Amino acid sequence: MSTSSAAPRRTPLPSEQEPPAPRATALEPARGATLHALPGVAAPPGADAFFDAQPTPRSGLPDPAPLVTNLARCVVEILVGAREIEQLARWVTDDVYRHLVKRVVLATRARAARGTSAVRPSFSVGTVVISEPADGVVEAVVVMHGRVRSRAVAIRLEGLDRRWRATAINVL
């Protein structure tokens, strides 16, 4: 009978083992996969410019005169409380919308302090001056005449995504 003396097999300690190969999970993509859809991962350079509102040349846009006149009328009605600001959201940029919301809040507080309610104003559209300082950009001033006072509404329109959007509105 022959006996062989084999040395006992030694198992390596966890610190001596090679790390396991990384596995793809639901939150981590496999190697070579793109990271665009993962939360917290930056988009590639230029992606914002590709997906942001695209400028449109003047030749691809309608006549701005009716929009300028209607925007001026709507802005004055919004400021006196006769129209909801949400009706204007499609035609203005986010910055203009936020600015108008602040003005509406101040006007509402002033009416509440005076104890008056919102009344639809009777304005007539006066002079409309439109200039085009650059391709796809219109700057206009609309004078609105009321019973007691006249107001000038300055509007800057820019052609974005094949339609006009107001990027600045000031009521004087």
C-alpha cells in the first residue's frame, strides 16, 4: 500500500484574490456602452446647442406686426388683471414669463392695497414701430392709448424653432 503525502490545498485570503470582473447593473452600463441616458452624467459637448431652441431666419417666419400688436394688448391686460398670464406662455421665453409673473404679483398687491378689482381696460392701439436689427430678430414699440394714460410696450421678438418668441417685453 502506498501512501502519498499531498500537501493540503491553501485557499487564498480575500485580500490576495484578484478583484472580480465588473458586471453591468441596471445603474451601470456595460463596457463600451454610451453614458448619455444615465442620471448625473454630463451630455457630450454641443448637445445643448443641438437640442435648444434653434434660430430661424426671417425668410422662414411670418409677418411680426399682428403678433406684436396682440402681444402688447395681452401684456397690458395681464398687468391690469383682466387676462391670465398662462395665455401668453407659448409666445414668450422663460425669462420673460418669470419677469411678467413678478410684475403681475406686484400689480395684484397694489390693487389689493387700494381695494380695487381687476377691470378690463379699454385701450386702443396707436403707433406701431417695427425694426429688424438682425436676421430673425424684430424690435418693436407699440403705443397703447387709454382713457387716462398712454403706455408704450417695447417688445423684442426672435425667430426660434420656426416661430416668433418674445425674448424681452417692457411696459413703460
